[in-house]
Amino acid sequence: MSFKRSCLDCGRVIAKGSLCPRCQQARDAQSPSALRPSGGTRAWRRLRDAVLARDPICTICHVEPSTIADHIELRGRGGTDTMANLRGVCEPCHLTRHGGRPTSPPRRSGGAGVVPPRKRRPTLTQQVWIR
């Protein structure tokens, strides 16, 4: 037996979640970026593949093959998910750029838990300027 609930936007009866599919789709279309932070949408995968095809070699070190679509202007600082704001980079350069740690929190199996952000360490460039 499943419990029924109402959509928070329109009041339609739904079986799961907090929004009906129509209202969820409308909210996603209105958001500045309809992409999830985990990059799990089909649109993000297509965009990522296009960036890696455009930049097959890392745009930072120009040696390693690109494996990550990196935001030039970070999304948290107003950057967009567009070809102009993305570049292909290798994993070592990506980690160096972001202070030696991955930018996405680790996923937990069995549910979406909130992982508190870590304190940011100065990047290699900032460390050189601090000395």
C-alpha cells in the first residue's frame, strides 16, 4: 500500500516525491541550470561529451588526455553550463585547480545524504603568492 500526497505547486495527487512531473519539469526549466550537481542528466552527459571531443588534450598542461569537463567560471560563482564556460582537463590538473580534492561530495549508497563542505585549502598558485 502506497501513501498518496499532494503536489506542492498544483495540488494534484501524486504517489511519490513532492511535485508532480509537470510541475517538476516547469521548475527545472525555470532554474538557471537544469543540470543536477552530480551531472546525472542526459543533457549534461551530451554537453560533457561535446567538450571532451572539442578539447581532447588537457587545456591546462597540454600533455594528458582530457577526462573532465571543467567549469572555467565555477557554477557556485555564477558560471553557466555552456560550451564557452567549459574546457577539457585531465584529472591531475582538475585536482590541482580545486585544491587537491574532488569538487563533488562523495555519494552515499542507499540515499542522498548531505555531506558538509570541507574547509578550502589555498590552491598551489595562492600558496606561492602567500610565501
